[in-house]
Amino acid sequence: MGYPQVFLHGGSTWAEEASLDFSDNSNPLGPPPQVEEALSHAAELGVYRRFPAHLAEETLREYEGVEVTVFNGATEALLYALLDLKPRRIAVPWPSYGDYLRIAQLLGVETVRFPPWRLEVLKPGDVVVLANPNNPLGYHWPRDVVLDYADQVRRRGARLLVDESFLDFVRGETAAPDLPVVKSYGKFLAAPGLRLGALLYRHKAPPPWRINSLADYAVYTAGAAALRRHREKTLQYLDLEKPRFEAAIRKCVAYVPSAVHFYTVIGPPPPRVKTRPLGDKGVQGFRVSLKSPAANDVLINAICRNI
Ligand SMILES: Cc1ncc(COP(=O)(O)O)c(C=O)c1O
């Protein structure tokens, strides 16, 4: 639709066929059952006829252990974070999530893409947007490494904004409250259509209605304990499924080691399954995301061309 290729996205809309969609990097276990139940309830009760109460913020504050301001997806939260930080340029350790570049365009600021360790490209006033874990490569830096990186960025007169949209898929700690952090909950909740994201700090002037009532009700009703249980189940699933998947594809292709549930695989995309080609990010490969064990077998077969 006239957007530059860099704004391409994995996943699919509710109006598309979504079977064998390995481009969608949301939680392979699906949404927490309590969130799905609460969503049906919310629809029956007609909570969408009334304004949100922003009570999801209480649940997420308890889940994260830091201040939270919810937004209509990380997409909106990112815009607010960058309005706060007033960057002269937006610098993105590349490859990374492409929407940072769209937002820079919207704000009318230049962008610079650089390998994460080449900090000499930075200038005073730059804001570095680091996706940790990274999308699409899946690397994860522990909290102390991120804080140290932020110090190095600061020494060059620049600042660091961290995007932790995939942090729930690793055993890692948030860089908040030491650094400004943005987060999507659409990945972990396997519910990108809820449009739930946040800043992990208290925003001084958030929009009055910044989240929809269905998402607000569902997350508040499910509660932080249900989210924590779902996170633990997700991590346990990945502990088992990642080594099995890697052992299978290692025999046929090269892939980038990943800390999360998705991988960058080197080479042309396989036939008959949907993957996320990465040519727009300068990577000669494609991203695939784990699903159920049976679906992953289909993916393994497609990648290894044995179907
Ligand atoms: C790293 C990263 N940040 C932010 C987003 C946007 O999240 P949301 O759907 O909550 O706007 C995505 C979505 O793919 C993402 O991959």
C-alpha cells in the first residue's frame, strides 16, 4: 500500500488465513486462559460501551514490579517515549524492528542504523532505540549489559530507550526503572489485536483514554498471578521445544542462535508456509517463530524441504 518495505510486518489480520503462519512471533502457547475467559465476559457485559478504567495498569504494575503507563500498543507508547526524549536523531542498532524508522519520519528526525558495538557513529542528542531481546535476531542482553551500554551511549551525549516487547520469553530482568522502557504485551499475551502496550514509567501527560475497555477489563480480571503463571509455562515450553527445533534444523540450514521463540534462518524462504522474509533489513534470510510441537514439525519439514 505504498509503504516502504522496511515497514513490513509479520503475523496476519483477523481477515486473513492464519494457518501455518510462522511469521507471527506471538506466544506459541497462545493467550493466558484467564485473559480469554475475561474477554468473553467483557463482551457479554458490554464493557466496550463504557470508557476504560485503566485498571490493567494496576495488574501490570504488580506483574512488572515498576511503574506502568498503558497505551494503545507499544506503537503508541513508542511515540510518547520519543516525544519525551526529543531526539535530534534516532539511532537503531541494526537489524531491528522497522517501525522505529517510521516514527522517526513522523517526528521529522533523521535516522542512523548501525551495528550495536559501533557507538562512534553517535552524536550528542541522539536517542538509541535498542530492542532487547532483538527482533529479528533474538539476541538478549542481561540487565547489567544494557545498563553498561546505556552508560557508553550517555558518554557520547546520547540516550538509550529500550524496547522489551520480547522480554517475557527469556529469564531476564527489565532495565526499568533505571532506563526508559517501552513494551508490547501483544506478543506475550498472543493477542496483538488487543493493542496493549506500555511505558514502564509514569508518563506525565498520557492520553485520557489510552487503552480499550476490553483489554483493560481482561488484563485486570485475569490478574498478575495468572500472567506470572503463563510466563513460567511459556519459559518451560521453550526450554524443551527450542533445543528440539534447533537440533532438527541444524542438519539442513544455518540459523542465528536466539534466546527467544523466533529465529533468523539464513537462505531463501521455504515453500508452503508463511515466514517473514528479512531482505528489507539487509539480512539474506527469513524469520520463523515456534508454534505447537506438531506445527513446528511442519516447519522443520518445510525448511529441510522433505515434504
Ligand atoms: C520489537 C517490537 N516492538 C514493538 C512492537 C509493536 O507492538 P504493538 O503491537 O504492541 O504496537 C513490535 C511488533 O511487532 C515489535 O516487534
